[in-house]
Amino acid sequence: MSARTALAPAKVNLFLHVGPVDPDGYHPLASLVAFADIGDRLSVAPADRLSLTVEGPFAGALADEPDNLILRVLRRLGAATGIGEPPLAITLDKRLPVAAGLGGGSADAGAALKLARDALGLALDDGALADIAGAAGADGPMCLHARAAWAEGRGDRLAFEPALPPLPALLVNPGVPSPTGPVYRAYAAGRPPAADRPAPPPSWSTGDVIDWLGGRRNDLQAPAVALQPRIGEALDEAAGLPGARLVRMSGSGATVFALFDRPSHATVAADRLRARRPDWWIAPTVLG
């Protein structure tokens, strides 16, 4: 068995409508989710026991704990298949910022499950792996599939959207964490509207999709900005970039995305913003 490597792509909520908390303590949501062509990278290699090594520019932001999401889902995989802890050495190259609204931990867990399945020759399809990925939280199944999708309920009811066009984008993180729990608690203190799923855009052309997204919202953006004002700075900076058609926060923050008509526009905008904010994480990408 040789080493295998895979991308764990960043997840972006193009819109995020969040309803009031339900009797079980969860907020129902409606979202259109897309995945970037950038993300963390994982590799697995045969070993005597299960282990995880974290490296890369954001490795220091991850707590060194035994219940890392990657280890959690791999242990669940071993229990579900009866093989015990998979004898694999996992290396995570952490390239995405942490607590950033990009689904990084869930994406890492999903990529690890696929790599482990293939490395060990397990007869499990993606649907079976998605059930196991639920151990990583509500984002687990969607990040395992890593396909554009409508997400509803707790984020676990997925309808894939193959018509979503490639969307040139710029991801901007101002270097502050935005933990999900405090943002949701701040949001719940208001009067949340219903988690409505809107009708699709009139066409799936890039321009029509961006225009349509302009009429949607991220309900967590305002409470996240109130808790972390630097997210507001990132929104303002991105909105002032030439060619930016739409600017919004992803998930519970702190990453902001800007959409453009062309990838070259996103690249030029990235260069301009890096000159002003060299300490921020800034990455041009294509969402789809």
C-alpha cells in the first residue's frame, strides 16, 4: 500500500439563511454551498497504528488533542467496518485558516475518510462514508461530497446543484478566529427570521447567479461582525476592490468572499489587497 494524497477543499456558503432555534437546540438553515479549488492537503501512508501529524502555515492554530475531527471519523470508520483503528499515518498540511467559516475541519475529515477507504480497500461508497462523516458535525456529509449543493435542515439535507457555474472569487481572512458557538448565540438573541430556501436564479449564467445572490443574505454576518469588528474591515476592503460584484461573509466567519466576472479580475484584486493588508490571508480561487 503506497501513500495517497488528496485536497480537502474550502467550503463557502454563497448564502446562509438561519432560522430560530428548534426544540432540540439546533438552528435550521438553508444555504447554497460551493467548494473552492484550494484547501488543505492530506496524505495517508501505511503504519503500525493510527497517527496524525499537522504541518503547514496554520498548524499552530490547531489544538493538539486526541479528539481531532480526522481521528474521530477514522475511529468511527474502524468501528463501523470492524477493523479497529485504521493502521494509517495521516499528515495534514493545514493551509486554510482555522475557525474561518470554510469548513476546514469537516473537509479534512471527509478527505481523510476517502483516502482511508481507498488505502484499505474498503467496500464503502460515498453515501456510507457520508453517514460516518456526520461525526464531524453538520458540515461533515456536505464536505465529504465536496459538491455544490443546496443544504437544509441542520445542513444534512443535501440536493446537489450541478448547474452552478464556476464563480471566480477572492477569499479574504483578516486573521481573527470566529468560533461558531458565540456567533450563533449572539444571533439567537435577536429575532431570527425563517430559514427560507429561495427559488433558484432565472438562469445559471455567472452574471445571473451573482445578481441573484445579491438578493440573498448571510444571517450570521451581522452578529459575527459585532463580535469581531475586523470582519467588518475585511468586508469593506473587499467591497472596494475593482471588479468585485458581490461581497459576503462565509458561514459563521471570519472569511469574506468577493465574486468577480473573470478569474483575472480576482487575481488583480488579490495583488492590490495584499499590498494594503500583508498580514491577512488572501487567496484567489474558483468556486463550483
